Amino acid sequence: KAGVTQTPRYLIKTRGQQVTLSCSPISGHRSVSWYQQTPGQGLQFLFEYFSETQRNKGNFPGRFSGRQFSNSRSEMNVSTLELGDSALYLCASSPRIGDGTSHYEQYFGPGTRLTVT
Amino acid sequence: QKEVEQDPGPLSVPEGAIVSLNCTYSNSAFQYFMWYRQYSRKGPELLMYTYSSGNKEDGRFTAQVDKSSKYISLFIRDSQPSDSATYLCAIMGSSNTGKLIFGQGTTLQVKP
């Protein structure tokens, strides 16, 4: 099975711009979670999507948003970029069981490294 | 106090040594425990997961959970230079959140 893919792998943006990152989960996986990784804060949970609905959200400002499509692919968007948004953005897919119970196995993609100048 | 605490290291050991990596957590309600390995410039790779106290073994890796002490460990036997990476513990509070809470990660170097 192909793993989780993320595009683009690298991105350089300017403060105030917005950015959209894309994630394709492992075939058959229906849950996608997004994380931000920085040297100072480590890996922090942004949000999770399942069946095109945001199920859980971390402690990030509203500038961070996402969506999931019917094929389980997901995008996350960051508006009005700040220097502090420079990070590795990781997407993880999980075979969430159909009854809504979350499966704790999460498989990560390679990440998108975002640099804000 | 962070929900999950992990010594960032770095930890340097000779090839063949037994490595012990540890995390503590604060919430006794946490149920699911994972270990990830992350190489430089790569995404985290799931190594092991467990949801009960006790040991779980997979090849050279053993994960140990002590819920009474809120302490989790990963042991690597016969360590190899290819094991050099950052090791992250992760915990999921309940089965329905989809949210993993990570430790800061321990950087391990195995010297030939």
C-alpha cells in the first residue's frame, strides 16, 4: 500500500499571505489528522477530519482551518501567515472504524516544510 | 506541567548497547500509548502501540507501560547505527479524539 503523501514538500511564503497544504491518506483510511512540528513546541495537534467533518480541534487560532473531501483527501489552510507559523506540517491517516471510534494507529506523511519570511 | 514529559537527550550509546527511552504522563485516564521514530527531515514512523500495562515485544524493540506510575518505556536491544533517530512517545487520551499528545522526543545516536 502506498503511504501518506503530502504536497508540496517545501514552501516559502511571505508574512500576510495564505497557504494551502494537501494530504492524501493511505487507501482505505478515512481519518486524517494534522500536526504542527516546531523545535520549540514539538508536535502539536491541529485538527482531525473524518467523513468530511472536523471531529476534533487543537488549541490553534482560527487562521488555521481544514477540510476533507469525499475521497478522504484533506487540505489545511493557514491565512494571514506569521513568522511563527514556520514549521513542519504533518498529516497522519488512520483507519477510523465506521462506528466513529477512533483508531489510535496513526501513520504520518513526510510533511510539508513551510518557511514564512 | 506538560501532559507528557520526555527527556530530549541527546543520548549516545555504542553499537550493540541496550537503549532505554522513557516518558511520564500526567493524566491517569490516558489509554493508548505509542512510540514513533523520526529520522531527520522525515515524518514520524509508528514503531509500536499498546493500550495495556505490561510489555509488548517486536523484534529488538520492547514497549513497557506502567499505568500505576504513569510511566512508559521503549527498550532497544542490540542497537545499531541505523537506530540513530529521534524517538517520540505519544499518548491518546481516549479512543474517540483522534488526537495524539507527543513528548518532546529523545535524540539517540548509536556509534559504530
